[in-house]
Amino acid sequence: MIENLNQLSKSELKRFSIFINSPYFNSYKTIIKLFEYLKPKYPYINKEDISPENISKFVYSQKRSNKPKIWKLISDFKRLFEKFIMQEYIDKGKLISDHQYLEYLHKRDMNEFYHNSLKEAYELLRKSKVKDDNYYFDTYKLSRIDVIYNMNFRFKDIVKTFNLSTESLDNFYIFQKLWTAINIIFLKIERQGESDLYNILENEIISYLESRLKNFRKEHPYIYVMYLSYKMFNEFDDRYYDQLERYYRSNKNKFTGGLASTYFTYLHFYLRLKEESITEYHSVYDKKQYKLYIKIFDSEYKFHYLFINGKLEDSLYLKVISTYLSNGDFNRANSFIIKFRKHLNKDTRSDAYNYALSIYHSNKKDYRATVKYLNNISGRFPLYQYNRKLSLVRVYYMLNENEMLETELTNLYQFGYRNKESRRRFKKVILIFIKYVSLLKKLRSDNTLTPKELELAKRSLKKQIESEKNDLLYNKWFLRMINEM
């Protein structure tokens, strides 16, 4: 659990430091010493840092470790950390406790306290940066309590409070319906259409939204973004993607917290679906992804929206780099490779980093450097071994080093048959890939062909490659190599 310190934001870590140094919450100096030892290692605290040997050395200044004493220290630290997390939750969920407190004051007829607390709760809501489902629910709960109070005391503003209660409940309901409908679409996509989930977004809700769209666009940006996102996914129509982009450009100040996270996550997922649905490279979607990645990763506060469990997935790391490179942005690609390496999963970090550098240098046509970084990839992970071998074949083809090319083709073939897992995952695509590399090599080395015969042979090979769209890896690379003959 101590490693969960890595998940805290910098401001949370600062508050935890104050919390842990407070005599009210903590009376153990060794816990403070343990925190001071771990603090400089944030946000990369690992299991080795909390080993008995290291804790003995840095906390107790002892060479030999007293394991029972250290386990107790860690246990006490964990309990204190849990208390802090609970306190953070209570502070952030203040309005939830305010509901109950207001009801309690109302029942006790403590009218002065009630009015002061209600005013504070409404002020807290007014300062909310994002109008999400929690905002609408909190507004409904407060106005409902206020309605009950007004009904009992016959205050004149009961109609206004009633309207606020009803509107907030409607918006909470619409928000939840949109969120659920979008996630049902996601589930259906994952199950490839086979789902017993029904579309819960009734026409009445869409009609209600569309009849008040100007109001939602101006006053309720989160609902408006979710409405456009629902239409985008449901109709798979780029028009809504473009509308979302335009809305973001003209309302950037509204895109904070959960709204920004939802916006970037939905746009990213939509482009991924579009990419998977088209059989050929489409520059329009590549350009859209490029622009989206700039918005996300050039910002110090937005990139974590696409993280999973606080980490950047290797596949996304490599996808962003490839997108920058396909748009000729070598500086941004190089900067991204270095800057975001630390956010990768520790186990595969080195392989992902070396593979990314190989892609970068391959795009710069520095094939010697490409080989260097490919050979730095370990043999621990089958997927990286697989990509390394495929890449080495292509590099040695481009270097026109036929002896090394044959060696790597043999290595690739053997990899496909190495074990049951390799045969299941890689055998088919490897055999097809080897087949076309061999045909490509044969055609390039055939000096007996006249220019006309060569063109006919190239055209024939192109047709074969295009017929293998779904099974042949690096389809575009093969076509480019043919054109360069």
C-alpha cells in the first residue's frame, strides 16, 4: 500500500505531509522518518524502496534488520495513510455530509444554523468547476431540503426552489441516461454487436435535449458534450466529432476535471474505432489524431486522462510516436519518447523505449541506429521479440544486406514455431509476411527483366499484396518498397 503514495497528486502529498506531522493524527516519529525517506522517491516508489534492509538503513540507521519491528512500522504507516485517504474523501464529499447535517438541523428546529449552513452549501455548489452528475444530485438534494423547510414556514421563494429541485433532478436523470447509453455502445462494440443490452436512451430524452440545445450548450457543457458524444458513437458520424472540437475551441475555460477527461477519452476512442473500421490509411484521421495528441500530451495536466492505473500503456506510447512521425513532427516525437518513458509500466519500459527509438530512427532513414536499438530489446516479452524480428527483416531489406536478411527471416520463421503460444498468436501472419518479403527480394534481384516486364511484375505483386489486406502486416511498407524499385 505504501506504493500508493505514487498515486497522490503533488498537492495531496503536501497535505499528507502536514497530516503525518500533526500530533493529533500521529505520535510516532519513526512514521515521519519513513515518510521523509520515501518522499524524495515519489512518484517512483517501488517494492525495493520498502524492503526491510532499506528501511533499517534509512529509518533506523541499522545495518541488520529487525523484521517484526519493520512490519509493524509499515502496518502503522498504512493505517495512517488510510485515515488520510478517508479524510480526503470526506473533505471532497463535503456536500454529501452537508445534506445529512442540514436535515438534522431542520429536524432540531435550529433555524439560524440551518440558514447559514444552507447558504454555505449553495456557495460551494456555485464554485463547482464542473456540472456533472454529482453537481446535479447535490443541487437536487439541497433544494429538496430547502423546499421542505419553505413548505413548513411558508416562505415566498418556494416556487423558485421547487423549480431548481425539478430542473436538477431532470438534469441528473439525463446525465445518467447519456452516460449509460454511451457505455452500452462501448460494450456492444467490445462484444462485436452481440449483446442483450438494450438502448435505454428513449426518443423523448433526445427530443427534450434537442428542443433546449442552446441552453444546454451554454449552461450545461458536460451534458452537451455527452449528447454530441452519444450522437457521434451512435451514428458513427464525423460531423459530431467536428462539433465537439469547435465547442472545445470556443469554451476551453469550461473543460476542467471530469469534463476534460470525458472529452479527450471519447474523442480518442472514436478515432481508434474509425482507424479499425477502415482498411486503408486515411490521412484525415491521422491528422485528427495528430492534433488530438498535441492537445493532450503538450499539456501538463491533460495527458493523465488516457492513463490506466496511473500508467501510460505501451501501445498508446508507440501509437502517439508513430502518429507524430507520420505527420513529419520529429521534434515532438523525440521529446515524447524521452519525456513519457517514465510513465510506462516498469516491466516493459526498457523494451518499449528501445522499440520507440528504433521506429524514430527508421523514419529518419538511419537504419544503423535502428538496428542498434532493436538489438537492445530483451527477449523477455514475446510481443516485443515478435516486433523486433519483423523490424529487423525490413531494415536489412532496406539496407540491401541479403545475408543478414536471410538470417533474420530464418529467425522469424523459427520464432513462429517456437512453442504452442507462438504458433497460436504469430504463425499465420509470420508465414504470409515471409512469403511477400521473399517475393519482394526475388523481384529486386532479378536483373533479367526488361523495364516493361519489371513494371508488369510490380503491378502483379501489388495486386497480390492488396488482396492480403487483412492478413499482411506492414502493407503500406510493401507497396512503398515496390514503388521504389
